[in-house]
Amino acid sequence: MSYKFWFMVGSQHLYGAEVLKEVAEHGNIMAKGLNSDEIIPFEVVFKGVATTPEEIKKVCVEANGDSECAGVISWMHTFSPSKMWIGGLSILNKPYLHLNTQFNRNIPFDTIDMNFMNTNQSAHGDREHGFITARLRMKRKVICGYWEDKAFRRRIGGWMRSAAGALFSRSLKVMRLGDNMRYVAVTEGDKIQAEKDFGWSVNTYGVGGFAELVNNASDAETNEKIEEYRSRYAFNTNNIEAVRYQAKLETALEQMLTEGGFDAYTDTFEDLYGLMQLPGLATQNLMSKGYGFGAEGDWKTAALAAVMRAMSQGLDNGLSFIEDYTYHFELGNEAVLGAHMLEISPAIAADRPRIEVHPLGIGGKADPARLVFEGKKGDALLTTIVDMGGRFRLISHDIHAIAPLKKMPNLPVASVMWRPEPDMITGNEAWILCGGTHHSVISYDLTAEHMRDFAEIMGIEFIHINKNTTIPELRDKLALSDIIWRG
């Protein structure tokens, strides 16, 4: 989707028409400079110099009503009296970024005079603006730095991704095929609260209707999918009929997702009424195209994956649904093996995935075709979302994905091996203390700052497990969070 970010520069009429003209020129130059930098993922639209309460409120009202506007950015070039901003900011419902910068990098020591000082009062004006946003208790991001520096722009781009994820989230629809896995706690949750907090519309659709679409998939549609599979993956099976059935499953799923306007979906091996196989290859291929997915009816992870995919627009290292499966406790060489019985996205594959057919072991259906591969190496982020009763908690964990410690020739699934920060023992204890689910989303592109900004915009709790995490400090933070977020 094409997202845009509106950029307002604050000033006032006290300084005269010539100063305001210079302020507008600088604002235009900055917007063009940002738009020409590939670090900035979305278009910056300069909305002019804000000098009166009426102008500010007008921009905020229009931003609220513009479906492409994912956020508003402000910067005070001069001193802009903050009472002018109350009316507009009080009604603004889009994510808000306040830049603390200035047009010139350095003080012109040899020529600086009072005219220069009056025109270039960002250090002064941004503090005035900072007060009113604090006084209004606004959810906002503040980024300080020089506007041409890469580090400064990189942080702007990161916040843009979080804001775009928030806008995407507000209209996200999740299709559930069947319910969640029986007796499982963590995949349950308050769907009404989720729609209130995130905008997620989560509803169930009958597996029988899905099965009917599968049975009606034409040979032409199936053959087209088979050719797509051959172009993307290596065939390592002679059971072409099993692969063709997955092609039918994907055709039917794609039809339901497209017609219903869904960006995420779930299924469960405990509800396969009328189906011959659990979707494996079908789901993996759909995930690689950007759909969010959650196994065993896990609608929260499915929605989170779709949101994180929207946040990753233009990045190509990939993300996927994942599950902590088993541990390696060799002293000094500890690691976690992440996998799932079928549904890991090929977007995170280190090499070309192979299509194979093997028994599933549960569900009582025919052996499903699936993609088998090893995941990429590199720094990554695990993120999950849990329902704490009346509120949601977003948890992100820094990890390092590694090559498998040894070959696993008898494990016919996609998998990723990783080492958690700060170490496996502390990291895993921290995740469990936070209530982190066994399902999560692994991303090689997004960082904890992206997810923290998203949580701030959505108004939910955020926990970051990282190299500095200690269990005593985490316990204190969780106890404090229960007080802060009690609602």
C-alpha cells in the first residue's frame, strides 16, 4: 500500500513575511531531501508552515480523514507558541513524530547575528512544542539529530514503518478456519478487545465451505500452481498427487482471502472436515506472498505477522510464523531449534526450499506436501503478543540465528536454529516470565525499536528482552507494568 506522511513546520507571524518565506523554503528542501533518500520508506508531503491555530487544526482534521496519511511529522523552525497547537493536536488521531533538528548543521560563528537567531530557533521552539505535547499526554515519538545525517533519517524511517503498521492494523481482517486447538490457553484471547485496541476483525468461517472450494478447483488452476511451485522450489518427491492437492488448497485459500479482503488466516489440524491434507505447502507459499498465518487457530500471531509484513515493506530479509520446538543444552553451546510441523515461510530460507511429502503424525489425514529448508543466519527478532486480561502485551526478543549445529536428515520440516540474548538460560526464563507464547514471528528486518514504536502508537505494553536483560530487573518491571496497565 502507498502510505504518506504529512510534514508541518511550526512558526508564527511575529518574525515577518520574509522569515516565513525562508522557513517555507527550508521545509520544502528538507521534504525533498528526505524523499530522495532510500532510507525513508514512504513519501513525505510538505504541508506548509503552521502559524495560526486555524491552520494547524485544519491540517490535523484533514490528516484524520485521509486514508493514505499514516502519520504527521512536525518541526519547529522558529519559536511557535504552543497554545496554537492545542486545538489540532487534541483531535489528531494519526501517529505523531516530533523532530528536534535545525536547517543548518553548524552555528555560523563568524556571521551569526540576531536576524539569524530569530529565524533559526529550533532549539527554543522544539522545547516549547515538547511541553504542549507532554501537557496533552500525547502518544508521540521524539527524534533529535541533524536532518541530513543517516542515523537521524534511519530512525525516521523506522518510525514510519511502525506508523504504517498501525494504519494497516486498523483495517486488518483475519479469517479463522475452525477454532483454536482444544484446551490451549495462549492462543485464546479477547477478540473484542483486539478490535478495540488494534482494529483487528477476527471471525470464523466453516471448514466445510473451504473443502467445497478445494474440490471445485479446476485442473487449469491446479496446473498453474504446479508451474509456480516448479519455478520457485526444488521437487524432492514423486508423490505429485499430494503436491497437486496442496495446489488445490492454495487456490481455494487464495479465493477466500481475496474475496473476503483478509490479510491473515488460521487453521487447525483438529478441524479438517472434508479435507484430505492439512495445508502445508499451500500455507507456506501464501506466507511468502505476504499473508499472515497462525497455526492451531492462533489469530493473534496471524494478525501480528501480517502487521509486521506491512511494516517491512521494501525490505527483503524476510519474516515467518515460527515456534520454539526443542532445546540443545550442551554446555557453552546452547541453542534453540525453531520449527513447526509444516508452516514456516520460505521467505526466511537460506537456500532453495525443497518440496517433500512425509507423514504428519497428527490430524489423521493423508501425508501433506511441505517445503523443507534451513533458515537464514543473522541477527533477528522474535515477537509475540499475549492477552493479559483486559490488555495486550507485546514481547520482542533479540536473537542470533545460526547454522544448524549438525545435520538433521530425519527432520522433514523447515527449521531455524538460534541463540537468544543475553544467553539461552536468561533469555528463555525471561520469555516465560513475561508469558510469551510458543508461537511467534521471526523477522530479520525489524528491530525492537520498530516494535516499541508500534506498541506506543497502539497504546499497549511492550517488553524487550535483550543483551542487558536480567531476571531481577525484569521481575520488577513486570510487577510495575501490572500496576501501570491495570486499566
